[in-house]
Amino acid sequence: MSDVNVIAGAGRDGASGTGTAVAGGADDAIILDHVSVTFHERGKDIEAVRDVSLTVARGEVYGIVGFSGAGKSTLVRTINLLERPTSGRVLIDGRDVTQSRGSRLRDLRKRIGFIFQGFNLITNVTVRENIEFALKAGGWPKSERQDRIKELLHLVGLETKLDSYPSSLSGGQKQRVSIARALANKPEILLCDEATSALDLETTEEILALLKRINRELGITIVFITHQLDVAKAVFDHVAVMEEGRIVEQGATFDVFAEPRHDTTRALVERYLGVAIPPQLVTSLPSGIIVELRYKGDDALEPLISRVAREHDVSIDVLHANVEYFGAQAIGTLLVLVSGPDSAVPEALDTLRSRVFGFRKLDRKALAAGGGSGSERKA
Amino acid sequence: MDSTLQILQDNLGKALLDTAYMVVIATVIGVVLGTLIALLLYVTENRLFTPNATVNTVVGFIVNAIRSLPFLILMVVLIPLVQLLIGDPYTPTGGAISLSIAAVPFFARVAESAFSEVDPGLLEAAVSTGATIPQIIVGAVFPQALPSFIRGVVLTVISLIGYSAMVGTIGAGGIGDMAIQYGYNRYETGVLVIIVVILIVLVQVIQWVGDWLARSVTH
């Protein structure tokens, strides 16, 4: 990275969640206003969520990413008050619901669906009864429940599993049932807590496609927490990055991941975008400097590299290239070896640095030892 | 041999009926009241329902207090109470009352542990639908806890058969009474052997039926 603090001005609500003024607009489905959650465990105070403010617009998919233990699960649970904030306010549709109790709290929860990593179905009853449980909670008359159950199962593509028990379903099918259950009472908001983290790659894509369709066709606002950047880049409109209970960065998904400003975001992005070269290959490379370049998809880098090589009379070899799409936009990562006369190489590097938004010299020794360039990239 | 057969013919039927009477009454009362107490403990303990440390501690203390008495002692302690209630404590009904009072806290703990085994994630999902506590107990907790609950009922019935022999020895009748009176006091080894065999078969059958039921509600 060229600078520690890139001021991109791209983040909505400014650079960070904390301290942001909260003004409830008509299009805001959810507002968290300086929310903190502190647990008391064995005489100790554990601050799971610290002074988080964020705004989720109606109809968008809002993501919260972070490493495990960052407080994401606790934060998302404050939205339907499974966790009540120790301080701060939760506003749904502009109304402060923080102190709701009894029937008002239950009515609120009927408007907010929740799906979980572990599906959390009642395993000893059928798919039909699992969904009927939510319909009874929502006060649906008996005569209308069966039609509604069929309608919901049709929506998630599981019509044939009406009388199956959850144990006979695959992970993806179980999550579809839990989506049907979450949508039973026609909620305006759907909360997803690591909803795809227990699923394989293909099933994850199917579930994400389903959630996207629900978001688009039913206009349901989705708040999705995950540690998987695959999920983030595929469906999030806006994203917040969480660490140690705080939101350290938030904004439009592409902007946050293309130009991460906080170390945690950078670490997440590195883990995901970082290119790795086998350590044994590093030792066999000719002398020269290894550089990681990051560019946005609309910049064409090939001509730049050949021009720089020609102008400065150095040789630039591409060791590894990778392009990841965030929605319609792409972020490319290129690992190059720059070699040539001692006087020419620094100038060539300067030119490269000025033309890309991500520039990082890598340490050969660290690379050869197997570390350094985000070599933990997921399979 | 003649006298053994004679004794069995004259007494076994009534003894078995008396035992069944005591055990069935105590099981029904124990399961019904025990379940209600278990639910009270469960909803006052769990933060997703109505946590109430005071109620939980007081009820828990009473349950533990009764459970800390060995049944033999509880039975003796209860004699005056039973006398007050029905007049003659040395009858199957008197035995049934003592057994019921032992069964309630016993089953309360058994049922509470069956409820506590229900996955907290499932409770979060149930609470998130906006369901009321009774709806969650009936629609989610109970079906999920049912296999453990059934095994708990079996455990209780078998324990009560054992305890019923004790109330038998102080004169409440039943199969325990018969074993002591004839097998022990009158050296009728044959009677004792037959009763032992009956008890073994009975307990096996109850366990077998219970396991089958528990399996049939597990999916």
C-alpha cells in the first residue's frame, strides 16, 4: 500500500461508524445508535460490542465482516433484541425499539426473520411443522397455514420435502427450510448469522442466489454477517468491518475492499486477494525485486508494464496474476519481478508506484520462508 | 412346594395389583407436578425466557431438600402427614402418597435436565419467530426433549418399583411386603425366587418399551 491513510471519500457515512451522527431518514430500515453490549462473566466485564453506529437502508444487503470473535454475532442479535444493548439505541423503521418487551417485542420479532449457521431446526418434527411453528407464532389461522407452508416451500424450492424430517435433508436443504421459516410471517428484515459458513462452495452459491432473489423480489432488507469474503463480494451492497467489538471501517463493498484503510480490512483482503508463490520457487528466481501491484479492473495494466520496462530498460516478469470480481467491478492483483541495472530499477519502481493504487515490495527471504504475501489465501 | 404354590396363589395377584396401584399413582403425580416444577426452573433459569434468580433458587432449594433425604427416611418422616391425610398410613394409598412426594422432585430434576439438553441455538430460532413462551415450550422444547423425557419416565418408574418395596416393608402392601413376609420372615425361598424373577422381567419389559418409545420419537 502506498499510504497508510488513503482518503478516498468513498465510504458512506464517513470513515467510521463511531461518532457518526444518526439522523433517521425514511429509507432507513435499521439504525444502530452508539450500541454497546457488555457481558458479565465470572466477575469480569467482556465488551462484545463497543459503541457501534450504523445505518442499513431499506432493501439493501448490508454485510458485517470480521474475524471470529470480533463481536459480529452479538451485534446482529441486538437488531431483534436477542441481545439487549447495555447502552445505545436500536431503531427499526425509525422507531426506537430498544426497550420493547412482551407482546411489542414479539410483534417486532415477527417482522425480522433470522437464519443461523447451524440451521437450528426442530429436528424431531417435520419440515411442515417447523414452518407451522413460526406461523402459529405469527397468529395465522389454521385454515390458511397449509397454503402458506406450500407457498413458502415453493419459494425456497423444497415442495417435495413437506413431510420429511430435517435429518433426511442436506445442509443446503436445511438452510432452505430455515429461510422458509424465517420468511413465514412476511418480515421486512432478514438477519443472517454466518448462514453459509457450514455449507460447501456450490451450496453456498445456491443459498446466496436464493437470498439475493428474496432481497430483490420481496424487497426484504438483509443484514448478513460472515467471515467469508466470497460471500461479501457476491451479495453485499454495503459492508462494515468489525474488530474487537468496534466497526473499524464501512462503506460501499467495492470501495472498502478495493482500498482498505484499516489493518483488519487489509488483513481480510490480503487473505482473500493475496497471491502466493511457492517458497521453493522464490529461491530459484533470478535476482530482482518482487512487487505486488493492485489495480482496479478498468485500468489496463499490461501496456503499463511493458511501457515501464521499455522506458527504464528493466525487465518485468509477471509471476502471478489474479482478478476478483466484486459485483460488476474487479480488483486485480499482480506479482511481478523487476530486475535490471541498479540505477534503473528504483526509477522503474517509482513509475509503477504512481500508476497503481496498491504497491507493496515483498521481502524475498520472508517469501522463501513461506510467509509474507498473504500466503494463507483460501482454496 | 405345596405351600409355596398356595402362598403365591393366595397373595401374588393382590400384591402385584397393590404395587402397580402405588407405582402408577406416584408416576402420574410425579410426572405431572415434576414437569411443571421443571418448567418453572427452566424458564426462570434461561435468559431467553424470564430469568428470575430468586424463584429459581428457592424452588431449586426445595427440590434439593426433599431429594437429599434417602427414601427410607423420607417415608418415616411422612408417616404423620399421611396419617393426617387419610387416617391409616399402612395401606397402598398411604404408600402411594409417600412415593408421590418422593417422585415429584426426582422427576423435576430428570425433566429439567431433559429440557436443558435442547440446543440453545434452536431456542434462539424459536424466540426469533416472535413465539410466546408457552408456544416455544409446546412447539419446540417439548418435541425436542421428548426422547430424554421418556427415558426419564422409565427411570422414575423403575426407581419407584424399588421404593415401593420399601413402603411395603412398613405395611403398605405390594410385592415388597410379600417378599419380606413370606420369603424372609417365613423362610419361603421359593416365594422370594419367584418375586425376584418377576421383578427382573418387569423391569426389563418397562426398559424395553421405554427405549422403543424414545427411539420412535427421535428423528
